[in-house]
Amino acid sequence: MLQKINEIRSYLKAIYLERNDIIEGLLTAFIARQHVLLVGEPGTAKSAIVADLAKSITGANYFQWLLTRFSTPEELFGPVSLKALEQDTFKRNTTNKLPEAHIGFVDEIFKGNSAILNALLTLANERVFYNNGGIIQSPLFSIIGCSNEWPETDEGLEALFDRFILRYEIPYIQDGRNFVAMLQGSCPAQRPTITLQELEQIQNYSEMMVTVPQDVLEGIRDIRDALKIEGIHPSDRRFRQTLSLLKAVATLDGRDTVLRKDMSILVHSLWVSPESNERDIVRTVVTDLCLDPTEREIVNLDDMLTKLHQEMGVADLSNTAIVLEFTQKMKEIRVRIEAIPNGQNYPKITEMLSLLDETKKAITTAALG
């Protein structure tokens, strides 16, 4: 069954370029039964990625809706039943609405009014929907909230914002070659799928069979202590929920035990305010505490290479001085990569070396006109 997840992952990454982190995050959240927030400008494939992933899960109910300032609860939770009204009962018909979905995608989620947001909070946190005093147990395992902008701190949206255990900001495609590939629109011929029942088996395995050892728990404590010194205070609930994320990361990697390196996903989880440099601080703290020196070096080099790749995508490669500068930076990165001991044991190193080779060819081609 895990092979099916891997096929879906590869399928999505082949279509949605420069979206690897988001795809990994969505798969992790689906297995962990957690919620994800995607923030980015219009046209960054936020809804398309989620819809494609949902289509790969046969038997899953998928609900998608765009909220506006004028949206009503009926749009998400269903209209009032006329038959029930005849009996002086206020009851919603939730068929094909969010309470009966396994996956919910709510676009412009922060534009909902208080009635919508309060119901969303309960549904997201408890997986229940109150209907005429009765309780509907929802099959929902993930809400993906989407917005073109981060919520303002004075809008009273902190509680809803805190429900999203993973948060990603999605930019436009940076690399010029990836942009051209996107325009060409090439994609695998056949969509891989997994059944809802198979996914639920993976979810249950992750929850009940994957263990979190003591050194990882102590690592989470160390992260909390370090963030506290920086004035960053994620809630206790958020730290507790990260355990399901870590189990899901291990599951996706084919393991039944969480490793410290799995905590790297917490860079997308533990910051509180999007308006400050908290994300950078969290990234530094998590990377320093969850990875050994070799793994930290690989992460740093990957960040450097990614940044270099993005800069090249918008640079004038017909300019000899610029080409020489990029070439020198690439040489420095390669020297550091090749200096890593036992580099053959790290797949990311092979990936980075391959990218360096491709980049060198692209620079040469562009420089020669």
C-alpha cells in the first residue's frame, strides 16, 4: 500500500514543479489526520494540487468551496431541511457538504463569518458537527485551508489559524526551466490511485504501530526550550499534535520508529506569527536540534543550491560576469558536497550533484547563445 502512496507522490511532483514540500506536507497530513494551510498568490496551483491528490483516493468524499464575506453556513454545512421545518425542527441536510467529507478544501478560509468559523473550529478539532442538538460524527481527516494572504493579528482568527498543524507559503515558480516545463504541461499518462480503505489502514498503522522513542521526545522538549528563549511559544496542543506528524513522516519512509531527522517537518508547524521572522528562527532551531552535523550540512547546501537555482532563473546568463559568479558559487557548493563523508549513503547528495550537472549545462548553453 505504501508503494501506492509513493506512486501518487511521484505523479504529483512530476506535474507540480517546485512544490515538493507542499506535496510531502499534504501526504503527511492525510496520514496523520491533520489540517494544512496553504497561503499564496492566485495562480500558484494551491487548489489544483489538493484536487489532484483527492482524485487519487478512490472512495473518498471531497468537498471544495470558496468563501466570501457574504458566504452563509448553508454553503459549507448544508441547507435547512424543509421537511424538518414542517415539524418545527431546525436541521441541516449535510449530504455532499463538509460534515460528510473525508477531505475538505476551503478557499479564502479567513473570509468566513463568525457562524461559519465557529462551526469550522468544532469540526476541525473534534470531527463532529452539531445538527439540531444531535451530533454527527464526521469522517473528515483533513481540512486544507487556502488563502491569498496571511490573516491579520487583530481579526480574531487566532483559534482557527492554530488548527492548521502545517502551514506553507507558495510562491510562483522561480526557476525559468521549470516555468517552461510548466507551460509545456507534460504529465504522466495515468493517475495512480489508492482506495480510501487502504489509506485508512495506513493511517491506523501510523497512529498505533509507529513509536516515538525517548530521544525524539527529548528533542521536541529541547526545541520548545530553545523557541521559548526566542520568545516563540507554540501551544501545548500543537506540540502534542506534532507527534502524529512525526509518525506519518516515518510511515512514509517505510519505518515503524520515528527518528530525530523526522522533526525537520516541524519547520512548517511551530512558528506562531507569519508577520515576523519567526519562521526563520524556527527553521534554524529545528535544523540545529534535529539533525546531526552531516545532515545539517546537507540541508544548508540544499538551501544554498535552491537559492542559487532561483537566482539563475531570473538572471541574465548572457552576461559573462554573472555567469562566472554563478560558476564559482557552484564550484564552492560542489567542493563542500564532495567533502561530506560517506556521501553515497545520502540520496539528497546524489540529487544535488545531478542538479549541479544540469545547471552547469544550462549555464553553458545560455552563455553560448
